[in-house]
Amino acid sequence: MIRKYIYGSPVNTGAIVEDIPLSEGNPLYGCVESTSPFCWHYSMNSDTKIFGLGEAVRGMNKRGYCYESWCSDVPRQDEGTKSMYGAHNFFIVKEKSSKESFGVFFESASRLTFDFGFTDYSDILVSCKDTGVVLYVITAEENRGKETALSNITRQFRRIIGQSYIPPFWGFGYQQSRWGYKTEEDVREIVNKHKEYKLPLESVCLDIDYMEAYKDFSVDKKKFPDMKSFARELKDEGIRLIPIIDAGVKLLDGYDVYDEGKEKGYFCKKADGKTDYVAGVWPGRSCFPDFLRSDVRAWFGSKYKNLTDLGIEGFWNDMNEPAMFYSDESLAAAFEKLETFKGKNLDINTFFDFSSVSGSTFNRLDDYQRFYNRAESLDGQEKPMRHDTVHNLFGGKMTQAAGEGLKALMPEKRCLLYSRASCIGSHRYGGIWTGDNNARWNHMEQEIKMLPGLNMCGFLYSGADIGGFAELTTEDLMLRWMALGIFTPLMRNHSAWDAREKELYRFSQKATDAFRSILQLRYALLPYIYSEFVKAALTSDMFIRPLSFDFEDDERSLECQDQLFVGQSLMIAPVYKQNENGRMVYFPEPMLQLTWKDGKLISQKKIAKGDHYIAQPLDSVVFFVRKGKAVPLFEPSMNTAALKHDKYQLAGKGKYELYEDDGFTSDVHLEGRIRILK
Ligand code: MIG
């Protein structure tokens, strides 16, 4: 059952695709203590748990900290980080009795704060100072059969926000990326090295250096003299290029995208409603398309044609929180401030003041208050809104622009698309990667804990930069993280230009051999992953689930935060601590332990329900088939183009219903597409 309530004057975020009648009175759960500013309060019991909130740090159970939905460019995020790149305002309050558990979605374009027992361990407080909120309260259906309340509430929510984006089959292949591949030669070397070391490879991402002067939709001819034939040459070997597109458009007369945007008035404006807002990003001074407008989305989306004409079928959208290095205003203020230090004897206070000046221009709230978006109110009226009050829609609407644009350009084909910033609603158009993480063990742990929340909020196609984006990764961290990464739909090894080089052949020979074997498992599992992913998207299910979503009356499952179900048949329990060769694993039901090494299944072993120490050597992948389930393992291949769909072995019990299609079709449905594997 879903109830809907409106407070204040929220804008239409586009998150909801179903008509839901308005309910009267107070919300079914919790209490709205004030409407302006909005504040919702709920009193928790001692064992109340909170699941959800999508892209957010800390545990799967979010109780005990405070979060803010405010799409942020947050390199060096950690346990203290309140806001990540996405704004995903859905969570479930899990009470002991499933009748008293409920889900809440706070639909809003504005900043929300979630105090989950932070001020007082027994209170949840959700507040919004800006526009307003449409509140949805979801309770479990009574006739849900064996489904848990957690899973049922999530499914109902997923239905009202619409079907999750489904990438093409090749989007599940292994992506190699680094900010630093500059030229055709660089990319060719990456491809050749993977071949030389017999490492499977599906695609290579192109970071900002492929562009000419960081101009969106341009290609630097000096670095890629003939991108079209290069893309063709790679595609003939089953490898695709995935270029980056940034949110900011370089301010440069004579650059067609800028000229058009300026002339048609497509860029975000200052308070006067006329002057284009300017801020500095990669290309220097830039303007920002107002993605909240449908005409601007259609325009920007059509620009992807420059690259699809060259044979490109996949993109990643970056810096769309939007990230801003400086504005004209904040830069002027910083220079002025710097002047005041000139000739002074800097002591402890003034020195720290002085050293913070240059960083002070970065992603400033007052800069977000200097420009406007045209947003739609609930009655369909378009009006200018100060950016900070609708900030959380910007990145997601850029994804929508790209998703709709690519669909218009290639109606018969699904394209690959993922973004850094997001909001609920944009899960229908693309996936996300979880931004600039670090080469740290606790960031791998963070990914394990974040995946369920992302799945609850519709972001099935997601994953982290494997091995960490920044800093110095290590061979063992890469091995462990790869063993996790092969189970995430988006599987990408990406790093910063100054991070340790971490293509899989950069480590010891032993490690390279192990990486090969791990990647082979990815390709062996790929048809299963694709099949489970499509089924999850079509039935509003989660692809990755915590144990609690299937065993909500089992206290141990409810508390388990570092094991995951992957599709219906598998469970994983990744090792995420350095120098540990295994770990304790909790089995809520008997399972079959599979060990993969040297590119093949080397053992299958029955495990009883309960706790077991499971050894997981660095060069192996250990995973589990659930009770009564089966998983097909196909013959490993070098990429999806080379996959042989008829060569497989089945592990576990019974049969597996494999969803199959041509890997591209935009018409995705289950009927007539299931092959029974026995
Ligand atoms: O401020 O394009 O998260 O993946 O390599 C850095 C360069 C801009 C941030 C992205 C990262 C990408 C980088 N970008």
C-alpha cells in the first residue's frame, strides 16, 4: 500500500511514473512536526533498523549518523562524509514486526537532512528547508506470499519509480580506464597488453584527454586522427571505446556547442534571467546547460551524435553535480583576499587563513545560489528556481538528456551510459559509478555496504572504481577488489593520473595469472549476471541484496552487513581486510561452496547452515550457490563478442532459467526469451 502526502511547494522531480492518489491527514507513520520548514519525525524502538538511502557511506543499517542529500563532488570521502554524488531519498524503517515496517520516499529537488538517531539515538528526523516534499509511505502488501516485507516494500517503491536502466550485454564486460590515456597509441597499447597477457577486455574508457581543449563532443585530431576507423578496428576485435562527457560547456566563441547554447538561451542564467552563468571547470570558464528543461535536454542529447557517428555506443557523464572549481565571483573574492596577506608576517592564524584561500572557491554554496534553473512545479508550470533549491536534479537530468538523446539516435539499440551524479528518476536512463574513491581497504568495504542501498533505489547498474581511483593501490587489494568487482554489474578498473598504475599486467606474474583467472570467472558468469540483472529490472527486484532482504526474521541475517546475494542463486562474502586469507561467513541456509582457480571450478563443497570460517586464497574466488538453486558457468572468453552461448556447466541443484537476447534490443521482455539450462 502506498500513501502520498504533499508539503510546501515541491517541484516535479520526474521520479515517479505512476499516478498515486493523495491521502488525507497525517502520514501513516511518523509525524510531520512542521511543514515550513518541513520536518518529519519518527520515534524508533531499541532494535529499529534503517535500510536504504542509496549512495551513502557507513553501514547497510544507516542508524546512528546524519546524512544530507546534496549531490557533491567528494573526492577523499570517508565515514564522516554526509553527502555523496547522488541524492537517493528512499529508506525503509525495519521494525521487528513486518506489519510495522514501512518505507518512505521524500521526493524533493532540494537539500534534505536525514538525522538517523544522530541527535538522539531514538529519533529519525528528516528535514527540508527549501522547496518542499512529496512524501510517500509504503507498507508491505499482505498477500505477498513468501516475500519479506523488506523486499516487498522495495518492490512497490521500484514500481512507482519505473524500470531501471538496462545496459547492452557488452556493458557487463570488463572496462579498463585511467585518467591519463591520451592518444590512440596509448589505447592501442592497453589493448595489446591485455592480449599479450591473455587478459579478457571489453572496453577502454576515454577520459577528458581525448577531447580538443576539453570541449564536449569534440575529438582532438592530433591524438585521435581518425576516431571512426580506430573505433571500427577495435570493434572488429570485440572492444569498444567509452568516452567521457562533462557537464560544463567551454565558453568559447566559434565552438558550435557553446554558440548554439548561447544563442538559444539554453545555459543556466544569473538572477537577471539574461546573463549566462559562468564557472570554471576543466576547460576553464564554462556555461552549464539547464538540464531541467526538456528542450535543453533534447538539444544536449542530440549532440552525442558527434560521437555515435564515429561508432561510439557508450558514454560516461562526469562533473554533473555540477562540480565547479570557481566562479568569476568566488575567484575575484579569493584574489582580493590574497592581496590582504601581501607583505604581512603570517602567524599561525593568518597562515592557515592564507593557505585555505585557493581551495575556497571549490563547489561553493554561494556559487550555487548565483544561478537559476527553470523547474516545473507540480501543476506543470515552469518557473526559474535558484539552483541550490533544485540542485539535486541537475546530474540526473543530464543522464536523462543523454539517455533520451541516445535512444533517439539509435532507437533499435541500447547504449551504455553511466553518470557520476544522480537522483531517483535517473536510474531509468543510466547507471552510476560511485565516484572518486581511494585505494583503501575500507573503501572496498564501503562498496559492499553501499550496493544494497543503490539497488533499493533503482541503480542496479553500478559499481566502484576497482582498486581505488586515487592513491597507491596494492596487488592484494586489487586481487580482493577484482574478486568483488566481478559480481557488480558495472565492472571498471579506473584510476587517477597520479595514482599507481594498475592495469592488471602491472603487478607480479603470479598476480597477472590470478587476475586472468578472476576475469575468466566474470565471463563465465556473464550470461547469469545479465539474465539476473534483466529479470531484476523487469520485475522491480534487486540484483544485489543483503541477507536480511530474504531472511528478515533471522536476527543474524538482519545484522550481517558484509555478505551479499547476487541474483537469485549466489551469495558472496568478500575478504576486505589486508593479510587475511579467509573470514567467518554466516550461512542462513545450507549452500554449496564453489572455488574458482586457474580459470576453472576446482572444488564444490556442501556447507551447513550456521557460521563457518571460509578460507579464500588470494588467487582464488570463493562463492556460494544457494539452497535449491543452480548457476551456469560458461566457457570463459576474451570478451562478450567471443562468448560461446552453448558451452556451459551447471553448478548447484536443478535447472537455471536463462534470459537471453541479442544483447542490444531495446525491446526487453521475458516472454519467449528464457532458455532452460539443465
Ligand atoms: O575532477 O575526468 O570522477 O573518474 O577521471 C576530476 C577526470 C574529474 C572526476 C571523475 C574521474 C575522472 C576525472 N574527473
